[in-house]
Amino acid sequence: MQKYALETPRGTVYIEGPCPGDYLAKLTMNEKLTNFRPPAKQKNALIMITEMPAGMIYIARHEKEIAGYVTFHPSDECSRWIKHPRVLELGGIEISADWRKMKLAENLLKVSFQNLELENYIVITMEMCWHWDTRNTKLDIWAYQRVLTNLFGSVGMQRTPTDDPDIIEHPANVLMARIGKNVSKSDIELFESMKFQRIYNNAINFL
Ligand SMILES: CC(C)(COP(=O)(O)OP(=O)(O)OC[C@H]1O[C@@H](n2cnc3c(N)ncnc32)[C@H](O)[C@@H]1OP(=O)(O)O)[C@@H](O)C(=O)NCCC(=O)NCCS
């Protein structure tokens, strides 16, 4: 497990991972890690991800408490991307409201992307605005989108056009992707061919 000490105004935070499930089980979740689901449920979800093929969790830890995390896992069964053998999804990054704007997210990404295993994958993130914490951050969706595209851009992820229904459902949503150095040309071509499936044309043809 990789470990990096980050000095913050609230003390030393350790950025570490990939974390085994039994290690996560011994830690507590900060009570404000509520963006996706209540902290206890989210902790179980993190542990479950460590059991998935290629699943990885990196955390930002203060003493015995998880202050933030980032997840990597295979795409959902209903997603088009599950059909690609080399796509891995960065499913979520969350920093507790107690710990925001102290570079925890930036460092979580920096440390996790130092893992050479990620060079074997096309890492994607589906940024959907209904998951964004516009209330606590007081950012509008466009400013929030800018923060996220810059944040993910800091590790080489790039905005990627697609007609994935989850992305086109709202104009602020974005797909970002980073192609690892060891991904083969044929896997890159397959990814390219999957971006647009002309779902609406197909639906019209079907009628
Ligand atoms: C988005 C989020 C992960 C940022 O975490 P963070 O640890 O506060 O971010 P960092 O301190 O590492 O900041 C990274 C950059 O974003 C900017 N940023 C972060 N929050 C910001 C805010 N509220 N307003 C303006 N800029 C902001 C920082 O200024 C920094 O930019 P810089 O490098 O140019 O200075 C955090 O707000 C969060 O958990 N939100 C809820 C969950 C979420 O929206 N996740 C993303 C979708 S999966």
C-alpha cells in the first residue's frame, strides 16, 4: 500500500491505497461523508469495491478517520462501458465538508494515478451534475463542472464527447477519460468506436 503524508491546517493527512477491505473496516468514516449515501453504507460500498476485479480504494486518512476517498471499479452492468475489457471507472471522489479546499482531492488523484496498474486501463469518470454538492460548495453547476474538469485534468483525464445517455441527459454532465500507456491500439480503437452508438438513430430505425 502506497502512503503519502500531506500537511494541512488541520493536521497530517495520509493519502494511502490501494486499501484492503479489512484495513478500511477498522477505520471510521467522517460523519460528513454523505454525498453519495450515509457514511456507514458508503463504508460498506468501499469495502465491496475492494473485492471487485481491479477494484481499488484510495483514502485520505486523519488518525483513525477516513476524511475522503476515491474509488476505481468496473462499470455498472447496464453501462455500455462494461463491454470494454480495459475500461475502469473512477466512480467517485468525495472529501468531507470538514476537509475541503486543503488539496485532499488533488493529492488523492495524484497518488492513485502513480499506481502503474492504471497504465493498463482506460480510466473514465462519468461526471453527472445530480451528484454534485452545489449546496455546501455554493458553486453553480458550471463553476462546479470547471472545478471537476480541472481536478481530473490534473492527472491527465480529458473531456471526451459521447452519446452515453447518462451524459447527454444534462448539458453540464461530462465524460472524462485517460488512456493508460500500456493500452493497446486495438483497445483504444474499441473505446473510440464505443463513444457514439447513435442510440437515437437506432431507435428511429427500429420504429
Ligand atoms: C469536489 C471535491 C472532491 C473537491 O475536493 P477538495 O479536497 O476540496 O479539492 P482540493 O482542495 O484538492 O482542490 C482542488 C482544486 O479545486 C478547487 N476547488 C475545490 N473546491 C472548490 C470550491 N468550492 N470553489 C472553488 N474552487 C474549488 C481548488 O481551489 C483547487 O484548485 P487549484 O488547484 O486551482 O487551487 C469536494 O468538494 C467534494 O467531495 N464534493 C462532493 C462530491 C463530489 O462532487 N465529487 C465529484 C463528483 S464524483
